[in-house]
Amino acid sequence: MERLPLVLGRLHQVTEADWINIMQASRRHIHRRIPVSQRHWGAHNEQRLGMAVFDYYFGEAVGKLYSGDWNWQFERFTLLEQLIRIIDSLISHQVEKYTTARANNVLFEYRESLLEAELMEETPPDSLEDESEVVQMQLLEEVAAQKPGWSELLSCLKQGLKPTAIAQHMNKEVRDIYKLTETLYAKARRAYKASMSSLTTYGKDTR
């Protein structure tokens, strides 16, 4: 915070013409990083951000300089260079935040209510998520062993690594890690349902 007065002094010296040039260059950079096709879904969904991607990331970057959350190292970077560094960091943070949330929620995408089933005295839905963590992990390990790379992915997930860390470890893109995770769990769910269906059929045949 000791540098904030110096930074604010520098910011106040930036002319309106310079701000216009900086905004135009920043807009081009943001739109290169986030093409139109990525602004309507995923981490950079403009509805999720609450505004256009340029308005969000440029506004956030400038705000962090004025608040002192980010320090403008004006001895090393121009204002545009510093803003680009902040924007890139914000973009990466949003991607990690989004993919982490999706990965954490992948086990809970089914919305069947066990309590409602019990109250109605019905058989609970055949859902892997209803089993204990031990049973879930055992089935996941069996499924992961069927395809190269899945065991390594499951090991990283068990360690609690974030998608970005897993991507670096496995030398893959973050979006690929999310897809692999979703595929692994989907395969485990299908295997669980198949096993439950077999048990149900066997039970009917023996009556």
C-alpha cells in the first residue's frame, strides 16, 4: 500500500487520448483471448459475468490498480503492459474457478431425492452417488483401470489437486481434464446402473 499514492499519481497523469488507445489495445487483446464463440458458455459466459467480456475484464483490471490490489510496476511496465498482465491473470482465475466448480459438482448432477423416496416407500433411485464413498471409490478405481490415463487422473483427484494442477501434471489442457473427469464419472455411473439392473433381474428370476 505504500506505493499506492505513487501509482495513483501516475494514473492521474494518463491523458484521455492515452486511455482511449489503452482501451482499444486491451479490447483487441481480450477478444483474441476470448473469441465470440466462448462468450456465451463456460467461464467467460457474459451472462455469468454480468456484462460484456471487455467491460468485465478491463474494468476489473483498472479497478485493481486504483484499489492497490495490484501494483503497477511502472519502472518495468507501461500501463498497457501492466493491465494486460492483470487481465490475463483474471482470465486464468475465472477459468480455474469455473472448471473447479464443475469438477466438484460432477458427483451431484442427479437431483433425485432419497428422502422423498423413503417417505413414499419407493425404492431409491439407482444412483452411484447414493452409495458410500468407499463403494464409489472402489467402482471408480475399477473403471479407471480400463483406460490409459484414467488411473493417473483419479489419483490426482483423490489428492485434491485442482484442474490446472492436474493439467500441468498430465501435460493436457484444463478443458481436457474436465472432459476426462466427466467421462470417467459417467462411465462409473453406467457401470453402477448396469450392476444394479443385473441384481434386480436376478432377484426377479429367483422369486
